[in-house]
Amino acid sequence: PQLQAAVEELQGKGYALPSIPATPHGSEEQEVRARYDRIKGSAVNPVLREGNSDRRSPPSVKAYARTNPHSMGVWKPDSLTHVASMDSGDFFASEKSVTLDETTSFCIVYTGEDGKTIKLRDDAPLEKGEILDAAVMSRRELRQFLANQIKDARKSNILFSVHLKATMMKVSDPIIFGHAVSVFFEEVFAKHAELFERLDVAPEHGLKDLLVRISGLDADKKAEAEADIARCLETGPALAMVNSERGITSLHVPSDVIIDASMPAAIRLGGKMWGPDGKEQDMKAVIPDRCYSGVYQAVIDFCKRHGAFDPASMGSVSNVGLMAGKAEEYGSHDKTFLAPGRGVIRATAPDGRVLLEQPVEKDDIFRMCQVKEEAVIDWVKLAFRRSKDSGTPAVFWLDENRAHDAQVIAKVRHCLNALDTGGLEFSILPPAEACRHTLERAKNGKDTIAVTGNVLRDYLTDLFPILELGTSAKMLSNVPLMKGGGLFETGAGGSAPKHVQQLLKENHLRWDSLGEFLALSASFEHLALTFKDKRAALLGKTLDEATGVLLNMRKSPSRLCGELDNRGSHFYLAMYWAQAIARQKEDDKLRKLFSVLARELEQNESKITAELIAIQGRPVDIGGYYKPDKALADMVMRPCAALNRIIDTITTRGEQ
């Protein structure tokens, strides 16, 4: 739906883009759909991230969280909240894995029962030492599992919710989401099968898309379909809601409920989600595949037993994540297919050797993943450096009973044996057990480094920051690139749409740029170390000081219109940073330049902040959601003439 909306907006601006065919017919439409599919989700991430991930909470942020703990929901021992996963027929059950002993290539071929073949993917290179996996999720068992969980949620009188990552697992997870929609509304899809085919209804697009497509029907037919949908909602379990007031369920849009955001939020809320009545309720968290779902169940069990975590005393959980080279499931998009029929899907080498194979039924989800050996070696070395620099124990979250993890464990042990780990503490534990171990340490105020694969990197760098800091946007996210250099990331993109909606409605932007400030400081530090640049070191140091002042003075954006927002927060960061540079004695030229800036910002503080608040409360137009008009956006984001004059003047002085 997001990509569809982006294309429609660009078409409206005159860009000659083809529409996205919901059900492609013919080779031309299939090619159009395939090209769009390649850019779904966070497609840019694996292209840029040619390094592994180092994420942690900066000391100043952690200190602030401890002295200003955020609210936490109350956990009850008798909570009915739980995770539900398949016990057979999922990716975990079927996974096969192999480590390549030579450089080669592979293609993916389906062979039907009749012996006919279909090449699903052309030749792709494989490196010596690379790990290759293949797994299948059974369509039949998935749908039966979903039907059972829907029935159980109704019987237990708890919310039904499905937690996936459709934005990153952009082939498999939308399909799984579509099954959840079509099973929940099974009677509707069965009764109106011919109509829905004519309307190009695709359940993977969610309930919202279905409602839009039937909205153009004649009144009687539309009313009949809507009544059938309402009947399913009434007779089935209550759905977890994205927006109770507007009636938006968790099955409306596949990208509305993203597991790494939705599960931590529910855990922080005491294991609850919002129901149709606008009240918090216990919930069934349906996470079909077992590979990582046990982590969330471990957290739920721990909180039922011990209660909510205390941000004022809990330890920190940093993360070193295997990410380079499109590692693991997040690099599987171009190797994920719906099985064309009953038969076998094989990955074969040019000489005809079968590297991996999986039996399939029609419309089973076949998925392959890769991990390059150099990425694993770099990942282990990064974990070693982080543990050595911080003196913190590191835990590899790997399960020897999972085919893929067994291959990774062999490489991890080999790498650790080659390093001087004397005095350091490393362990390898299955994800659920590693989670329990880490939770116990965090409860006792002890820090731990979680060393994980790519998916758990994503999950845990939301889970623990949300428990520790109240948000993942305050995490420092570094990607030391394997070929040199580094990426310094920030943000929590899942919350961005709601922030933009509020901005357009009432000209209040509650997005907190703290993560951006931290990333900028870290990038200055990297420049200083790499190029021996004293001025970069000074800018990084003073920015960190300014960020600490920003937190202590509580100048982060408010959620409420009529109060300080992102633009006001940036003003204060600029003033505190200028003051910090003006106080330092290492660089006289910078001190003089920024002393002038600090003085002007201080003298105009009341005027600037009053103006930044006065503009709020009215709708604004930025000329588009996906491609805003720069002039309109500048007017919204730089609305204060006094502040603009000061910044423009100091910029001119700096250039001189």
C-alpha cells in the first residue's frame, strides 16, 4: 500500500511511472511487478550496510533514562498474553544448511511431479566458506495453524494479533499476512470469490485495500459484502487495533504492525494491546515461524514472574549484529518464491550438483538465505572489540539445533579460538535461553552484549532500548564498514507516518532528533580518529556535551500541539552546542565564531521559541508525502524569521 501510494503521488506530479499491477497478466505486467517488488521494504539498507552493526545506548542517554525513568505498564502473573507459533511446517522445521567448500554459483529450479522444470532464479555467485540455507513454510499447515489460533483467541477472550516484518521480509511476510486476512475472513473470501477475483482483491494488501475495492460496487452488493465482513469481525475474536477510534485493525495494512515495534510496545504496556473498545487487553501474539518467536515469549514469561523492568536500575543490552553482505533472512527477497506446484525446488551448481533441495506443495513459501564467511569473521571480531573495550560479557544468540545456526556456530568457535580472549567472557546460547540470561542480568543492573544474526539485530535493538530508554530512536547505531569508513544511523521509521500526519494536521512535529544528534557526534569522532582531525574531535565532544544539556533541560519535543516540537528542540541544540564551543579553549577561531552565535541565540531565545509555538495549531501543506515540494517544506521547517537570520548570518561568516 505504501509503494502504491508513492507511485500514485509521483504519477500525479507528472512522473511517467507505470501503475503497480495487483495481479500481473502477461510478461509486461509481470516485469513491472517484479521491478517494483525489488524495491519494496528497506531495500536500500543491505546495499549501504556493507559492514556489521554496533548498537548501544550512549552513556549520557542511559544516565538520563535512569534519573528520569519512563512509564511502564503493570504486569500481572495471571496475564493471558502469549506468543503462538507453529510447531511444524514452518521455516525452522524444514531448514537445511550447507557451507560451501569452493567458489561456485547456483541457480534455483522447480521440478514438478510431471518432470517439467521452471527456473526460478538464474545463476548467482557463491564464495568459498559461504553458508547457504533453504527452508519452506507449508501453506496448508500455516492456514490450519492460523485457523486454530483464531478459534483459541475467541475462546480465551483475548485479542488476536499477527506480528510480522512485511517491510523487510517483503516477499514472504506479506504472503503470510495475506493468509491471516483470508483465514480470518474465510467466509467472506469463499462467498465472494468470483467478485474478488474480478476486483483484483489481494489479501496480502490487507482489509483496507479490500474495503476500498468494494467501495465502488453498486449499493446492494457493497452493503452485502460489508455486512459479511462485519459479521466475521463480530463472530471472530476481537482484533488488536492500530487505531481504535478510527476502526483500523491490525489486519488493515501489512505494514501497520511491524514486529520489532509492536511487540516491544505491547511488552512495555504490560503485555497488552488496544482493543476495538479502546481499552488495553491481553493478546495472542501470532508469530508463525519459530526461529525467533521464543525470544518474545521468554520476555513475557520473565515479566509475568518478576513484573515490569525498572528503567532506573536495569542494565544495558547493546547489540553486535551480523548484517554485512545481505546476511541471512533480510537478504532473501530475491530467493523467495511461491511453489508453482507439487514437486521439488533445488539449488544446483553449474556441474549439476544439488546443493540444497526442498519438497514443496503448491503455494508453499520457499526461501533461501546466504551468509558470507568474511561477514561472519568481521562480526566476531567486532563483538570481540566491543567486549574488550567495554569489559562487558558477550553472548552469541545461536541455536545448535537449528540448521543455519549450527553452521554459524562452527565459524564463531573457529574465530574466537584465533583471538586473545583472555579475561573476556563469551558464551553461545539458543535465542530463548540467551534472552532469559540477558534479562536476568539486566534486572540485576548488569550490562550484556547480545551478538546476534540480522533479524534478531533488528528485533533486539528495538526491544531493549524501548524497555531501557522508552524509545529506540535514542540508540547509537554505528556500522563499521568492512572496507573502511563507517555509517552512523538513527531513527525509528515505523513511527514516522503518524508524525507526518500530525504535522500536516496541526503543524506540530513531535519527531525526536536525539538519535540524529548522537549519530552526528559519533561521525565527528570517527573523522577525528581516521584523519587525525582535532577540529572534528572538538565538534564531536562539544556536540555530546550539548546533547547532555538538551536532555537535562528537557528540551526534547512534546507530543502535544502548542508545546515545544522538533524545530524548537533543534533551536536549543544549536544554542547549547554554540555555548559549548564558545567555552572551549582548544580552538580560538571556532570559539570566537560561535561565541557570537551563542550570544545572539541567547538574546533571542524568548522571541524564537514563542514564534515556533505560535505557528502551531493550523494545517500545513508540504506539497506531498513521499516527494514534498522543497519550497513548501522549507517554509514549514524554517518558519522563524529571527532564527533564520541568525543561522544564515553565521553561515556566511563561517564561509568567510
